[in-house]
Amino acid sequence: MEKNTAANEENSKLKILLVDDEDRFRESLGQQLSNRGFKVYQKSNGEDAIKIVRHKNPQVVILDQKMPGMDGIETLKELKKINLLLVDDEEQFLQSMSTRLGVRDFNVIAVNRGEKAIDAARNNPVDIALVDLKMPGIDGDETLKALKNEHKWMEVVILTGHGSVDSAVECTKSGAYLYLQKPCELDQLLDVLKDVYKKRVMNRKDIEEKKLNELMKISQSSSPRDMLRKLQEIDEG
């Protein structure tokens, strides 16, 4: 019982990531924060900081601007990317889409099985999941149900071939935002991701669509990529 209580107290602590290449300063500040009841992670460079964020999901990041290698500004840009879980057993499609989305402000976690997707979502922050319907092992429908069951705010889009539309429609009844037929154009996919992320922001912040649209007046003349950035600013606000 005492062990469980201690574990619950540890898990309830606010998690802070402290990133600075000056060891003495970082360790001193880290100790002060720990003494005040925070869970503190310490890293000396941007590359390691990104790994911590994606595996430990701290609520606060204190980031030095000037560091060797990846500096604070580059690290911040990487940390602000939208986290996308891509699940498809077609390796060529997986690699191609990962590359194309990776250069468009997404942090892509690519896996080729539903089982791997469930594990990846447990160990990494995920905003949106793109899940192929037909896969060996756990199919897209079962993967969808598991992801939605474990991650309240995650939005899921189902990818399907032409012969599986009826099954994909059923997935929307299980919690998928919508389905897309493969192959799909990149611009179409970006538009869908824009809408999906908008829904996620609204659900998390309990923002009425009218208010959200007022905050996003620029969207009428913005590209899907710019709109996604604006939505993320609202999400983090």
C-alpha cells in the first residue's frame, strides 16, 4: 500500500525538462526544483531533450538558447511539431509518406503493425493517428478501438483501399474521425489533417467552433500548413 501511494505521488508531480549545456547551472537549478516537489529531467543538448519529450512528455521545458550542436531555437522548432502516428503494412507507402510529412512540420512515428502502433502510442505523445484498415495481425478497426480507449484526445483517420469502403464507414462509428481512400493526394491529406487537428483542439480546450473560427480569421487565405501551425498555438495556449 505504501509503495502504491509513493508511486501515485511520484506520477502526480509536475514534470519539468531542464536543458542547458552548463552542467553546474543545470544541476543546481535541477536540485532546487526537485526540492520543491517537481519531477525534473536534465539534458545537456537538444537531441537528448527531444528524446525525453517524446518518451516522458514533460509539461514544462526550460531551454537554453545557445548550445553546441542543435541550439535552443532549433530544438524548440522540433518540439513544436505535431506528433503523427502512421500505421501501414505497405513499407513503400510508409517510407514515402513519412518523408513527405516529416518536412511539413510533423513528427512522424511510422510503424507497420497495429500491435506496434499501440505500443508506440503508449511510449510517445501522439496527436493524430493515420491507420491502414487492412493489416496482418490486429487490423485497423481493432487498432482504432485500442487507441481511442487508451488515449482520450487522440484523433484517428482510417486509410482504406477501394474494396474496403463499407468497413471503413463502420470504423467511423467506432470513433474514427473519417476515412480516406488510398492513394490520396498530399494536399488532400493535409486538408484532412488540418480538420482533424482542429477537432482535437476543440475537444481538449472545449472551444466552441464559432470562437475557434474567430481566432483563425487568417485561415481563409492560409495554406493547410500555416493553419496547422495556428491550431497548434491554440492547443498549447
